[in-house]
Amino acid sequence: MSKKVKIGLVQLSCVKDPQENFSKTIEKIKEAAAKGAQIICLQELFRSLYFCDVEDHENFKLAEPIPGPSTDTLSQLAKELGVVIIASLFEKRAQGLYHNTTAVLDADGTYLGKYRKMHIPDDPGYYEKFYFTPGDTGYRIFETRFAKIGVLICWDQWYPEAARITSLMGAEILFYPTAIGWADTQTQEVNEEQYNAWQTIQRGHAVANGLHVVAVNRTGVEGPMQFWGGSFVSNPFGRVLYQAPHKEEEIHVQEIDLEGSEYYRTHWPFLRDRRIDSYEQITRRFID
């Protein structure tokens, strides 16, 4: 048996004008669909430059309600093309309350809901705590026409707990819309170490949970940051099925077989052998 699904990865650079980015992304969604994609994942905050590199109150004007104008347009597009769209947006929930949020549109245009980013970084060049309230949706899966998918966002990538919980909820694929890059002050050695760490931990999530992982990152230079692209697909044994270039835009469609999870989970039965009775301490900040 097989359950094959074609995954579309849309890796783009961005400019200052949100409408230009949106129009470009729509065209690239159409391109991915024309190549046979059934589930199409966009990069994190695809409508704008990565504004979290500075703390500027003017950037709150980029936010919008979800559902709202962007999801309405993408819903119509999903229905027209018969594809699932995973869209990362800057959500305005209420005055003074904002989230880093991903919406999922099913292949018939149905808005399936949203996931709000749980882990919010605050580092030089990534001042997300200035903009985003930590998510309160909990971890989620979405039952789309083609697969049950889990969606996490960027900084969530580093936390095995998030991947595990989403997998235990029944996700067949984990998607990570992402915006991460290299500072222009770094050496090539540091750049390589950072990218390899980023990819390795996500491949580890694939292995530990016996499912495919898809990470879609932006590319291009924005201020002092070279976003490193490198979007990829990992199978449940951590093998990289596809990796995008670092500095070029790329629209790629990768076919995966979801039945592979049955093979990997029975041959390396990590879920079977979990000692859930021994994990209580994991909820503590630190075991002093």
C-alpha cells in the first residue's frame, strides 16, 4: 500500500511592499500547483520583510485579523487550484494583542483554523517578544483533504516537546514555516554550524516521531541578515529527500509516501517503548 502526497515548498525573498510580496507568492503557489503540489507551505511571515530585526511600533500596522483579507484571498485560491495552503501571517487579535500565526486552508477553500506560535525568541536580530504574545491555541493538527498535518513555526523547531505532542495528536507530516538566517558578521564556519544544527534537530524530530518533516525558510538579504533558505524535506529516518539552495528562490514539489511511517514505526518502535510513567519531571523549568 502507499499513500503518496505531493508537497510544495515556496522559498522566496521579500521586499518592503506587502502587496508585492503577496502577489508574487500567489503566482508561486500557482506554479507549485501546476507542478502537481497538493499541500503547499509558505515561509514564515511571507507578506513582509522580517520586521522583527528591529523594535518599531510602526510595524504593528502590518498585522491583520485571521481569518481576514489574506486568508479570504488564499481560501479562494486553494479552492480554485484544489490545494491545501499553509500560510504564516502576522495576526492582530485585538488592540495591543498580536500573534505570529499560521492559517490552514483546505483544498475546497475551507478555513480549517490557525496555530499560534508557542515559543517566542528574543535575540539580536530576532526581537519577536516585542511583537508577539505566546500562542494559546495549544499544539494542533489539521485534517486536510490529503493528510493530517501538524503546523509549528520557526523557533518551535528547536523544541522536541512541540514535535512530540503534535505527532502524538496524529499528525502525519510536520510543517515548519521559518525565517532564519546568518548575520553578516559571522564566519563561514559559524554559518555552516548553525544551518547544520537547524536541519539536524528537525531531522531528529522526524526520526523520534516516525514521520516526514518539512521546513520552508525564506531567502534573500534583509539589512544585516542573509536568510539562509535551505528549505528541506526529511523522511521518517531523517534522510533528506530534498534541500533547496541557500541564496536562490525555489519552488519545489516533493512526493512523499505517508505509508512509510508504518514501516519506520514498526522497525524502530520508539512510540511503543516510551516510558510515559517516568516523564513527570519534564514539566519543570529545571531539575535543581
